[in-house]
Amino acid sequence: MKVKDVSDKLLNNIYVGIEKHGFKLNKKSRQFTRINDGFKQIFRLLFYKYSDYILIEPVVIVKVKEIEDIYHKVASKAPEHFDGTKTIGNNLGKIIEVIDEGLVIDTNNKIKYLVENEQDVEILINVLIEKFENYALPYFNKNNSIHHIDEILNAYPSKISIHNSLYPMRACIAIIAAKLNNNPQYDELVSIYKEGLINVADFYKPEFPKLVELLKEY
């Protein structure tokens, strides 16, 4: 089976089921996107080709322009990589854990669907539509404000967040959200994240202190 054939069939058929929710299909990036008041909500399918089968990983991403624009002012990475910044999101399996079990700390559980034949593709179409409507869509609809971004990212600042496990990006995104939301625990959060970033790679170390200084202007 060819990835392109499987991808085209999945994307076209899933789109029929989710376009009613305001999402648009981008076949090139293999994702469905909805933009609302600076919040870019993405349901993306990642394809991994092996000799006689294909693994498909669904990913849920929320990008908040106001937050990410601030982060990019101090980011160590080059501007051409800014599109890869995410505010919150994870593998769909972890989003299911968030909704079904209320988990807030990252786990190793990931969903990847195995496709070996046409029948698997037909089954997966219905599965992905169902999972999107029951899990991805509620996640998007709930986390549609900076207040909620602050709330979920800063619930357990000393733990690896299931909503954004990348360091030091999570710490940076989290304190930006806290600052914009006027979180009364802002100074305490800065101290906690600062302590947790002691062993960050040298390339990324300047980001957090530069960001703390920048946020004094907000």
C-alpha cells in the first residue's frame, strides 16, 4: 500500500464527517484546521511507512498567536521553524486520557493505528471521525481562551504537562499564558520553572530569563 493512496482516501472521507464543525482540509500537511479569534486548532495525521504496513498517528494541536508571537521574540530557534511551535496539544491517545481520566501529567501512551489493507482504511475512517467528535473537538472547544491555557499548563508546574511536554518551551508558553491571564501566582510560577530548567541544553537556556525580562513590559 502507498502512503499517498491511504492518505488521500482517509483525508477525503474524514473531511466529510468533520467539515460541519468548521474545519478545513489541507492535504499537503495532512491536517484539518479551524481558526477562531487567534486560536488555530489542528487535527493532524502523521504517516509512518513500513515494508508491509502503515502506522497512522493522530495529533491534536492548538496554536495561540498572541502567546506564540511573544515566545518567538526570545526563541533560540530560527524563524523558519516558528510554525512548529505549539501552545498545547499531544497525541490523540493522550487527549483521550485527559478527557476520560482527567490526567494532567504526561504519560507514554500513544495511539497509532495499523493499516495493512483496504478494509483497515474503511474501518479507520469511522474510528477517526468518532474519536475526533468525542475527544479532539471537545478539547478544542474547551481550551479556546488564554484563561484555560493558563489553567491547564500551570496546574502542576513542577510536573511534565500532558498538554505540552517540550522543555523549555512548555515553561515559556506557560508563563506567557499566566502573565496575559493576570495569574496571581505568576511570580511563584516563574521561580518553579526557573528551578526546573537548570539542566536545559545550553542552546535553549537563554530563552526563559530573556522572556521573564520581556514580560515585565506586559
